[in-house]
Amino acid sequence: MSDNREQTRDDQTDYIPDSLREHTFDGIREYDNRLPNWWLAIMYGSIVFALLYWIVFHTLEIRPTPREAFDRRMAAAQEAELARMAESGLSDELLLMMSETPTTVAEGRNLYDRHCVACHKDRGQGLVGPNLTDDMWLHGCAPMDLHAIVADGVATKGMPAWMNQLGPSRVSTVVSYVLTLRNTNVPGKEPEGEPCR
Ligand code: HEC
């Protein structure tokens, strides 16, 4: 029995007793023990990981951030969907979908700035041509209605036909931008035509 006790004490020679720090706050004392290695490994590991993450994603931008990767995949999916729909020909749905695709809308805006601003003004509020931002339309408000007017024009009223000059793809692109102007209600030329139904 006594042998046994000796044995236990020997085994514990490398046991380091809790050490207490000097100070006392309201009678509370603090241990000053060494943190376990697994804990330190996690802490230093996190610091190294955070540094590498920052350098790779933010400083050198070697890899896209998860947010950018997500946006890219969404844009790619949207473009694939557009291409699929375009195969079955022009439709209200296709034009609407184009008007929700940022890259297409940006291209459309460029075309608009170059070719349409003179008569419809920078935000579509109208000058010679009608206000494109209100809810009133001379020739209908459906995407295909706008497409028809932009493609064929209204010769007698001074709206040029754009199909020959821009070609089918750019006509659709500029229409997709005009669709984003609908109901933005920029004060400008008085409403003309019929309310959108
Ligand atoms: C030379 C001036 C002029 C230019 C440039 C012009 N438009 Fe027009 N646009 C008009 C006029 C005028 C009308 C009204 C036609 C009518 O009274 O029937 C019109 C009508 C429209 C309509 C139909 C509005 C409605 O109420 O139904 C759309 C859409 C339109 N234009 C888009 C465009 C786009 C897109 C471009 C550029 C690619 C463009 N226009 C360039 C003068 C112009």
C-alpha cells in the first residue's frame, strides 16, 4: 500500500503546480499557467491563416473573394441563360432578361448615350422625342413594342429607324437599356400617349 503511494508521487515529478499571479482584485486571484499547446497552435494558426487570407484575397488579389466568385458565376449563368433564350428568337421575356443583365444594360447605355441622347436626353426625360421614364407610351410599353419602334422608327414623327444603322444585336441591347428607364419618372417632357397596360 505504502509502495503504491510512493509510485504515484514519482510519476508526478513533471507535474507543474498552478502558479498564482501577484495581484488580487476584490479578493480574486489569477492563475498564470502556460496555455496548452493545442490552444496555442490554434491561435497562432489563425493569425497565420488570417494574414495569408488577407494577402491572397485583398492585397495581391490572386484569388477572387467568395463574393466575387459568386457574382462571376451568377453573371456567367445569366449569360448562358440569355444565349439559350436568344436561340428561340426575340421575345418580351428575352428583352426583359437582357434588361436585368448588368453587362448588357451597360452596353445599351453606351449606345443610348451615343445615338439617342440628342432627342430623348441623358436620363430619358425627353426633348424632341417623348419622355421614356413615365408610364405613358405612344406605341405601347411591352418590350417588343419598344423594339419595333426603335428598329423601324416613326419616319413621319422624326424617330429614326435604327435597324440598318445598329443591326439586330445592338437594337436589342439599346432596348434593354430603355426598359430600365421605364417608371423612373424623371421630370421632363409632359407624358404623351396611353398609360402602360
Ligand atoms: C432625331 C430624334 C430622335 C432620336 C435620335 C431618337 N429618337 Fe426615339 N423618338 C423620337 C420621336 C420624335 C419619337 C416619338 C414618335 C411618335 O410621336 O410617334 C420617338 C419615340 C421613341 C420611342 C417610343 C416612345 C413611346 O412613347 O412609345 C422609343 C422607345 C424611342 N424613341 C427610343 C429611342 C432610342 C432607343 C433611340 C436611340 C437608339 C432613339 N429613340 C433615338 C425621336 C428620336
